[in-house]
Amino acid sequence: MAGTGKKWLIGCGVGCGVTILLNILLFVGFGVMMTRPMNKAADSQKALTEALGPARDFQPEVDGITAARIEAFLAVRAQLMPSCGEFEGIEEGFSAMDKMDDSDEEPSAGEIIKGLGKVMGSVKGIVMEMSAVLEIRNTALLQQQMSLGEYTWIYILTYNSWLEYKPNTGVEDEGGRLSGRSAILMADFMETHAARLEEAGRSVEADLWRQDLARKDWDEVFVPFSTTSVPEEISLVLEPYRLQLEESYCPPMSQFDLDQIKKKGMSFHSN
């Protein structure tokens, strides 16, 4: 029973969005504490969208990614990386329930209560840190005049396609595929980029993007160029920044890196 409860709390509490997390926290008395940082994150999301447009409006230029935009991207990541250690620390709270899952002995009521207390503390930590990360990210994107769409484009092509990091890893989550929203955005961006290349007389390069979009396993993998190399137009720009890009990635935080947060009535939704 402990394992089942723990898996539900992690799998649904973390994966089903901020609404369920907030409901859990309200139940244990953390609601008021959570509302302020989540309001700030939602306000920053609204400000970013109003200033630079929704993510879906981004249209990649013919060059795909330029060195100047990589530097802007790295400036955003630099502001986020101090939060990485906080997400690594949250894992410790969940490990208490892991130990009970791995044990052959039925845990006592006291052990379950103690373990649940640590897990709930970690859930609170996730919400607090997620809210902080989204606010920092949105503010940094505004400073760099980078929309969430452009950030998503660079992020996925760099970390998931070129460096081959699994997407959506997080606390006790191995990840492996993009969210449906991110996958739809990337498919649209890739088609737009292919059209721009075609218009510029670079039909061979355009075909590489369209061939990847047409591969049979796209619906299963949801990661561009997961079976082939990233086109040179992208990789040649990224290569000089390899070390900086590697150092700017945080696996336990990546579950929230591309999220949007919105407030609807008294609840918050993140996806």
C-alpha cells in the first residue's frame, strides 16, 4: 500500500499539473504559502506573452539558430542554474518512501507518516521551486527579448536533439519524450524553417527537416532528429558553445523548463 500511495503522489502529484499539487498543499495547510509565488510566476508568464507573443507565433529564420541567439539563450540559462541544486535536494524527500518500497517488511504506521511528511515537504518544495524557476525564466527571456517559442526551439534542438539529453527528466522521472504541446510546437517550427530554407534556394537542407518530420516513429519519440544527426546549419553554430551548453543543463529541473503557467480562477495550470 505504501508503494502504491507513493507512486500515485509522485506520478500524479508531479505529473498531473499544478492544480492537483495545489489541492494537495491546501489540504495540508500550505495553500496560502504557495499562492504568492505561483501568482508571481503566472504574472511573469502573462507579461512575457503580451510583450513577445505566444510560443506558437515564433517563426525560425532561415539560419535556424545564430551565435547571438545562443548567447542570449545561455544568459537565460545562467540565471536558472542556481535553482538546479534545489531540485537535486528535493529528491532526498522522496527517497524515504523509496526505502519503504524496497523493503520486504511492512512499514509501521509511524514510518509511513514520517515518510509521507517528507514527501509532502518535497511536493511543497517542487511547487515553490517550479514557481521560482518559471518566474526567473520568464523575466530573463524578457530581458533577452526571446519569446518562449524561440526558447523552446533552441532548448529542444540543443539539449534533446544535439546533446541527446532525455527530455522531461525530473524528480524520480526518467523522461524520454517531449510533452505533446512541445512536440506540436516543434513540428510547426520545423515546417516553417523548411519553408524558409526552400524559399532561400536551399532545398537540400529543407528536405532534411521534412524527412525527419515524416519519419514513422515521430509520434512515439517526439524528439527531432532522434534517429539522425542534427543538420549542419545547426550543429556548426552550436559546437563552439558545447561546454557552456553542457554546463547549463539540469536534468532534475528539465521537467519544468518549458512549462507555461496560467491562473484560472483560484487554480493554477502548468503544462
